[in-house]
Amino acid sequence: MKAVRIFCAAAMIAATAATAGAQNMYDAIEFGRNEYYGTARSMALGNAVTAIGGDLGTVGINPAGAAVAGYGQMVITPGISISTVGSSYSPVGDLEYGPERNNISTRMTLPNFGVTAVFQTGRSSGLKSFTFGLISNQTRQYNYYASAFGRNSFTSKAGEFAAAASGYSEDLIAGSNAFDATDISWDILTAYRGGVFGSYTKGDGTYDYAGVTQMIDETGMWCYVPGELSQNSVTRKWGSKNDIVLNFAMNFSDNVFVGFNVGFPYARYGYDEAFYEAAVNPEQFAITYLDKAGNEMTTYFNSASYGYQYMADLDGVYAKIGVILTPFEGLRIGAAIQTPTMYTITEHWQNSASTTYADMMFNANGYSPEGEYSYNYTAPYSANFGLAWTFGERGFVSVDYELTDYSVMRFHELHRGGAPMEDIFAIHNETNRYFAGVAHNLRIGAELRLTPAFSLRAGYGLATSPERHWTNDRGEDVTSGDFMAEYEDYQSGAKFLVGSAYYPDRTQSVSFGIGYSSPGSFFADLGAVLTSYPDTVFVPYLYYDSYDAAGNLQNVASPTILNHVNLWNVALTIGWRF
């Protein structure tokens, strides 16, 4: 059976902090991962170009590639990104998935643009030429839209909010400064203000909270969902990551090419999450209240919604050095290594919630303040190695291997005082160290020149997941979430990790394209890449103790959504040599 990964709602993952944005291992991997795009030619070759060079799309992978071409270039590469996500909903864990719903998201992109200038030294051997370049290559596409729906008569997100609020005083939750002065998670505070849950007096005289989707039994001792709810979960990712590269490369005797990059990556990553639930039959969801005259009145719950919006802006810097060797005719050997990237990240986030009733006068909306936080992040280093065999003027076959070590990822405070302070990222960095490891990427590309003007290209890529899980001294399987939840036990030595294993997830890509080169300076390339990602299971809200009308504890898991994700990227490069 194909392995799937489980991801909880973003606000829940960050539940250890009252006003947290991201700052977890999954986002660190998301920010640090490169999926090279570049020019249409490099994309069509599956980016197996470490030993090839000559194309501005190759420069971000191996800086020495700029020196292979004996001429300057100016290129621009517009493109289009098409995300297709097939989503299936199950109301009771991963047991009863319904029909798959296909979701498509399309956006325009700019995978590459740049210019290089070549300066000849006039020598017949030694340093024959050197190249300066300014190039922008896209390294990630955040294009994702998933929507799944189904019916649930067991649990609700409103009920989960009420369960999560249990134990907190209503004075604290309702306080005017609760977002700033308490450690209560912002999603709970927002849901309360949006009317998603409220307090009630139990049969024993104490009080607790109930979701707007729940009925309170006659004794006041438990709550339950009285009828079917129509539930809909929507998640969206948007944005991109780009590298602005300052390149310097040298050609020695047409046999040794050396290059240096100073890269300035920048990115905008957006994540939106919404969850809707509505009563299939509102008359089953009666709510009794007293009017101003003390008369008992009844209205009916219609719908509730919850939203979480998150955006991160990243700016960084790194260095990269690369070399291409041609030890004898036909063989090319390439290698490059990139330092860890030092990022500054600024996050913004906000929560929202709303409820509607049969009587509109009871409708409610709630919003959190807009959160903002900045911090530093060290992304992983990477190393590329490539071999290529050329067949004269007829074409070539190229193979690349890339290694990226995610265990070095670290979060750092942006501003720390002079006195020793508690490391607020200690738990996150320890999680990164143990549960993020090495990712391997194999890329294969080939080009066949049909005529002096036209070429065909194809490529394939296979990338492994850097995420791993452990076995502890008690024989328990430990995920990154388990480790964070029991961090104090592992830090104190009450528990310790014994052995690790990588998840078997694989990301695969296939690519193809065609190129045209005129007898003059103009050239054009068309390339397309289809990337297939591992299946994922998304949990829109967490498990909580739920009851039926008779007060029996229901043994049902939270709803889950199974997602099949594919991403098409098509690009057209237009360029001129000079």
C-alpha cells in the first residue's frame, strides 16, 4: 500500500505557542527545499545539468555552467503552473473515504530571466575567458488548492474547539486582552468570539463548554452532535521561491570550468485554511435562549466556519562553488556545493470564525489581531555531482545526484539581549536535528539534436523524503509530533531515542521539451515538467472525547482527507546570444 503522510491543521501544529505562526519542521523543510525550474531547456532535461552547463538555467545548480558557453546570453522564461489535487473525505479517520474530488489551480510564473557577458582574454590556453552573470531562477512553486467535503454525525470542529477550551476560565477567554495577556491559543479565542462555542452549567454545578453544533443532554453532563453535519475543508498554498544569482565563472583551456555564485533567495509563501460545517437539518440543532422579558425562545443552528491565513516573506543569502571537467572528448564531470542559506523570515497570520442561525440577529463573527513575528532560519546545505556523455553534435545523456542535509536546519531569534536567555526554539531545533535527515535526488536527462536547428529533450527525477521517525527505549514508534509533545521526558532522560528510519515517500518528475536555435543569435525552447508528490492525509481538526445522545463515549477518529497531488509546469524560453 502506498505510504501516506499525516498533516494536522496548521494552527494545531503550532499549538505549543499562543500566537505561533509556523516555525515547525514541516515549514522548515518547505522553506529549505529546492525544486529547480530555470529555463525551458534545463526543465526539459529534468535539471540533470550539473555536468552540462552552457544554459542560464544550469547556473543555479552549477555556477561553472556559465563559463561553458563562449558567448553572452540574454533570456526570459515565462511559464504556467497547474496544480491538480484529488481529495477524498472520511468522517471517521482513514476508514471510509468518499468519492474523489478534483481541484485545479492555475497561475502564471516567471521561472527564469537573466543575462551573462563573456570576456575573452586572447590566450590560447590557460584562462581563455571569464563570465559575469545576473540571473534569476525559480526554485519552488507554491501552487496548491484542495477542497473535500462529506457528512459527519459523530464529531465537529466546533466540538473540538469546545473540548480544547475546557479547563480555561471563561473570564480569561472572553477577556479584552486575551490575545496578548494569556497563553490560550488564538484559534480558541477567535472561535469563542465567532460564536463557535460557549459555556453552559453542568448537572453538578460546574461549567464547561459546548460547540454550537452540539446538544446538551438533559442532565447537563455531556454534549453530542444531534444530527448530520455537512463539512467542507479547503486548503490553499500560493507563492514562489526565487534565487537572484550573481555569477562569476572562468574557462581554462576549454577543459576546466570553474564558477562562483552569491545567491540572494527570496520567497513569499502563503497558506490559507478554511473549514465549514452546516446542519443538514437545522431543526435537529435547536438552541434555546431567554429573551429580554425572560421568555424561553428557540432558534436553529445553520452553519459555522473557521479560517486561518498565514503568509511568510523570506530573504536570504548563500554562496556556491562549482566545477566542470572534460578529461577527454565525450565525458563531462561536474560538481557543486552550496553553503547553508541564512534567511530572515517575517510571518503574518490571522484567525477568523463565524456562525449563522435561523434568526440572523444571533449571527456572529470573530477575528484575531494580525500576528507578526520575525526570526532567522538556517536552511540546509546541498551538494551536486554529475556525469554526462556527449555524442559529438548529436546530443548527450546526463545523470545528476544531489544530497541535501536537512538535519542542520535551525531557527534563531532575530534579536537577543546581552544576558543569557532561554532558547525559545530549543524544542524545534532538537526536533529538526533528530527527525529531519538527508534527502537524495537522482536526475536523468537526454538531448537529441534532430537537425542543426531543432532538438528534442527528456528527463526524469526521483527525490526521497528527508523526514524520519524513531523507535524509543520502550519500543514505541516516535514521530516528530510525539517527540515535541513529550520533549521534557526525552530531555530529562525518562525516555530516549534508540533507532531511526526514513519514511518511504518519493517525489517523481518526468519532463520533455523541444528547442530551436537559429543560425543567428535567436533561440527558443519549450519545456514541460509533471511532478507527482506522495499522497498525504490532512486532519482538519484533532480527536476529542465525543459522546452519543445516551452518553456513550464514541470510538471514532477525527475526519481525514486523502490528497493525491500533481503539479504541471510549462515554460517557454526566448533568448539571444551576443
